[in-house]
Amino acid sequence: LPHLRSESVMVRWADTGEELLAKNPDEVRPIASVTKLVSALVLAAEAPTLLTATRALTLDELDKDRLKWSRSSLRIGKSYPASQLFDAAMAASDNRAICALARHSGLERATFVAKMNQAAQALGMSRSRFVDPAGLDPGNVSTARDLLALVSAAAQHEVVRKAGLVSPVELVDAEGRTLRLGSTNRLARSGRWTVLAGKTGYTIEAGRALVIRVELEGRPLDMVYLGAREMQSVFGDAGRVKRWILAEKLRPGTPASASR
């Protein structure tokens, strides 16, 4: 088995549901910005036109992170097209962007969070709980097993799926100036991976997290890595698992290879 630095791991073939690897899959832990996938699904259900809208949304003081005071390249008072803010929230993991979108969804913050929890329960994520749209609060918790359901739902929603793969993210303000943000998902930027959907996350409490669906040998593969101390560790885990699957699970004559 590959050496894994993440504290919780789940890997499965998405087309058959066959589980290939598990490590502490039911341990409840903070998931940081992976939370934004749930927020995206709520936005898609409650305000679907917002995700592709060209109308400008103005960043407000209410969108600031007042829990951890995390930094953002998006200045308060600036206006950007809603669709570009959605790309910034998903691909660049910008906290102000997702909070601005939640604020413009037509729902009060408490109602939006309640919808997040309802969406999670509807997906069968029974051990998950959410308290803010961005994932800054350590009260946003889930398990590696629960998050398989989340990445599957995100992969099936085309707008949500594509927003997480944009690199770089470009936002054009009302004055025509362009702000460029990089993607937090190294695998999505790599030519050696075919990424179909995914999200990264980080807080001190959660550590580093990666939830992703990739295509491997023509098949969709879901992977969840939680609780690593370094971002290179979750990407390293993904690489080690990929090599292990190619060597041990897809060799000619193996059951996994024969069932394809």
C-alpha cells in the first residue's frame, strides 16, 4: 500500500463505487474550504443564474472574514461580475467571493447555512455539519467517506465542476482593470492529470485537504485526503495513490483491470 501522510483518506472508482483505499474514513474533522463545494451546490439550487451572471456584485464589509482575518485580493468596495466571483471562490478559494455570492443569493446567512446542511443530508452526508459558507469556522466538519458523496454531486453539476478548474482566474472590475488569481489546485494545473472536479482546503484546525475526481485510464476516480500538515503532502498522496493503482490495480490480469 502507498504511504499516506493525510490523516483521513478515501479512494474509490466513481463508476462502480468500488473502494480501493481507506484510512480513518469515518473520522469527523474540520474540512476548511472544501465547504465551498456545499455552498456552490446551494447557490446552484437557490440562485442558479447568479453563477453565470455578468452583472456586477460589490464586495461589502459583511464579506470580510472576521473570525480568522484571512487575507483576500478582492478589495472591499470593488465590483466584479458574479460569474467571475464564483470562479474566484471555487478555483482560487477566495473567502470574500463566496461570502459575497451567498449574500446576493437572496437568502439570509442563517438560512443559507441551513440550506447547506439540508443539501448535505440529502446527499447522505450524515456525519457532516456546516456553520459558514467559506469553511473558515472549524465547526464545518465532515468525514472522508461523506465527502465522496460531495465530490460526486459537484462533478455532476457542470457549472460547479468547471468553476473549480479555471486557471488562472481573471476578474475585471468596473474600471476595466484585471485582477488575476492562481488556482489552489496544483493537479488541475498539471498536464499529467485529467481533473474532472475538485476543491482544496486549509485552516490550522483542518490542516490541508483535497477532494477531487480525476480520470484514470478512462475511468472516473474519486479521492479524498484530509488532515495533512503540508499542501505538498495531499498532492503527494494523490500521486502515490495514482502510481499504486496503475501498478497494482490496473495491471493486465488483475480483477480491477479485467472488470473495466
